Amino acid sequence: MREKHNRTEGDINLSSARNEWYSVIKNADTQAYLQEDADHFLHQALSTPCLDVLASCEGIYLTDIQGKKYMDFHGNNVHQVGYRNPYIIDRIKAQLDILPFSPRRYTNVPAIELAQKLGDLLPGNLKRVLFAPGGTSSISMALKLARIVTGKHKIISLWDSFHGASLDAIAAGGELDFRKDMGPLMPGVERIPPPMTYRGPFKSSGDGDLAYADYLEYVIEKEGDIGAFVIETIRNTDVQIPSQAYWTRVREICDRHKVLLILDEIPIAFGRTGKMFAFEHYAIEPDIICLGKGLGGGVMPMAAIVAREDYNVAGSISLGHFTHEKSPLGSVAALAMLEFIEQHNILQKVRADEQFMREEIGKLAEQFPLIGDVRGIGLLWGIELVKDRETREKAIEEAEIVMYECLKNGMSFKVSQGNVLQLSPPLTITREELSAALEILRKALETASVLKKY
């Protein structure tokens, strides 16, 4: 009998199955390095103990020190254009020979060009940019700017949301794993339920999430003094995709009550959904957008906020003030990433891949009753495993079996909410590689379905 855990985000790394995994990759050097890692780093939830020891990466693959390759369908969402993309690496190498660092009191041409490029890509008057070394910091800057623009300190966010791991970001987020034992956090945060509707693998969601938008307005009116609504356009971790009706209503509510709409697209911008930015699917505009992860081309830590032109009102306040604020290396990496997407028609490719994934995962749903729901857009997919489609009881143990079976056969992904297989491969993945990965997944589902009967 497998033990049960209260699992939400991240690898399932505290169970007996993790110990069984170490016997699969048994190797003296690997075990020694994993032990050294445990000896030297502070232990923390969701990343300790480590899964394996990596030696190299290229394209869609991670390779460990034994030479085992994994197709990476996780990548911490930095690998939109693949690992060690030569176009990006060459640009970074060239910049290293010229200006690897720019002190904060100066500017530099790559940073200016990137700021202009982001403004050109975004609609309306979303033109004012600030850079940061990570997505968490971009959330912090957005929250500060919202207070200055609106004169109000209160915000609304969603339960189960994640917006970074700093104290202000976890205060804004809704993930208990990050807030527990932390004591008092930033005041003035109101959380509401996320827009979730159960569709089943063969149904459309419709606009069943519209009531969640009404809930937003209810809290704004009852609470008062709300300055911003912080939300992912499409929730990355377990792939929750709101309806058009939801987003139309949310934009109207924020406009009516003069609440800034801050969209967190840190993990899903730059083609992941088949558009450069996910909000483009809904014909709305944010007031501030937070970007990161893939912005650095899978190489450099790089993040940004882009705000409306008329929000350029904080000249006497330090919103960011980061040592690596206008990183020349991060800027050239980001520019190269954006150029690569445009030059190789990546957005068009991802939209074609979406149709392929929809058909192939649909076949898996027909074959395996274990699949209770399928949610996807572009190359972002969530496969929810349930013990029974009527009761929707989470199939946590089965999800664990599937994950480790896939790892054994060279496919890596994240399990979210304990039972959602989240698949987000590099956007450069070939159709042949996608097919091979889905075959690995099919065999793992088959194994889990057999073991489930006992």
C-alpha cells in the first residue's frame, strides 16, 4: 500500500516512489553528487531532494552524467526556443566580448532595443518597461507601481495562485506551501476562487466560469480600496483556461472600478499558447504585464514589467533598483529569442502542434478512464487523472506511477495539484519527438491503469 501525501505543486519527491527512482538511476557518481547536493544546500520543499544530476542540454533534451537523455516537458518554462539554442548562444558570446555588465547608473544599447521591442510587440499604450533579474522581482515592481498609480494598497489574487517566492510575492499568491510558517505577510490581500470548470475529456467548458468574475466584483465592492487584480491569464501549473466571457467581464469590472489588471504571463508568454502573449487570445489588454522565465532565452535570468505610458509617474521612487537591472547579456538573449520566434514562424508551428496534441491526447482519453479531464492550448497541456470520472477523486498514486514510468523511459514533466500531468515542451519540438513522447506517456498510463486494479 503506497503512502498518501498532501501534494500540490512540484515533483512528488518525498514518497517511497522517489526512493525507488534512485535505484533505477543507481550509479556511484550520481549518488555521490546527490549526497553532496544534500550536504551543501539548504533543503526546501519542491526541490529537495534532487531528481538526478545533469551534465548537458540541447534542443528538447536534458542529459545526465550517465548519458541518459530526458525529453523535457517542464523546463521551468524557460525553454521556449529549446536548450542551448545556437542563435542565442552566439549572440551572448559576442556580447560577452563587448559589455557583459552595465552599472545601474548607465544604460546600454541592447537594453534600450529590448525595451523598444517589447513596446512594439504589445498593444495600445503598453510602452513603459522595467527589467529585473527574475519573475518574482517583476511581480514586486508591478505591485509597487499599482500602489503609486492608484493610491490604494489592497489587491485581489486567486487561491492556489503562484506569483513568485519572495515575501511580497507569496503574500500576493495563494499557494499554502510558500506561506506556511512565514508569519505576518503583506497586508491588504484578498483572495478569490480561480475560474475553474470541470469539462471532462470530451466536453467544452463554455462560460461556466462567469460566476467567478462576478465574485471579483462582489469583493471589490464590499472590500473597497482595491487597487489591483493580480492573475495569470491562463494558469500554468495545472492549465486552467478561462473562457472569453470570463475575461471580457473581468476587464469590464476592472475598468468600472478603476482597478489595475496585472497579468502574470511569466511562464506562458512568448509563444507557449500559440500567441506571443496569452491575453491576445481574449482581445483584452492588461494595465501591467509581468514577463520572465523564457525572456532570457533559456540561458540568462531576465524578467520585465511593461506598463501603460500614462503610468510613468514614479520618477521619485525606486520600483526596482536591481544590480542587474539593464543586463546587456539578458537583453541580447531576449532579443535573440524574440527574433528566433519570428524568423522561424514558431507561433504558426505551435498552433499546428496544438491541433495534433488535441487529437492525440483525445485518443488517450478514450483509451484510459483514468483521464478525467484534458485542458490545453498551444503547447501547454494538462491531463487530469481521476479514480472515477463521476466522483473526480484525485488519482494521486496513479499520477506518481505515470511520472516515474515516463522518467524511466526518458520523458520529464511536472505533476501539479497532485494529479495533473502538466506538459510544456520546448516550442521547437518536432512532430516526431512529440509522437515519441506521447507513446511513452501512453505506455505509462497503461502501466498505471493495470496497477490501479490491484
